[in-house]
Amino acid sequence: MAVPKRKMSRSNTRSRRANWKATAVGTTTCPQCKAEKLPHTACPSCGAYKGRHYGAAERAEHQG
């Protein structure tokens, strides 16, 4: 297994870690209530997903 022979400098470490950025989660609008929601999940405000209503998704969002 490869082991570094010398200590990596702060500038090299920080420039390597500069690419560890988190990406923003893309949201979509609910076709029924027009609220923002995550894609491929039930809407937290109305509980609709692909033309169906899921009451459990609606209740889970408002409990926390």
C-alpha cells in the first residue's frame, strides 16, 4: 500500500479539498399544489405523487 513519504503542505491539501463542494439539491414543483418538492418523492404539503395521494408522506413532513 502506498504511504506518503513527506508531509503534504497546507496549500496542496487545501487546493485538493477545494473540490469537495456540496451540490444544491434540485427541486421541482408539485403539479397539484405547486409547492416545492424533491423529485421522485411525494409532495410534503399535499401528499400527491404520480396522480395518487399518500397521506403518510403528508403527515411525516408536518410532525418534525
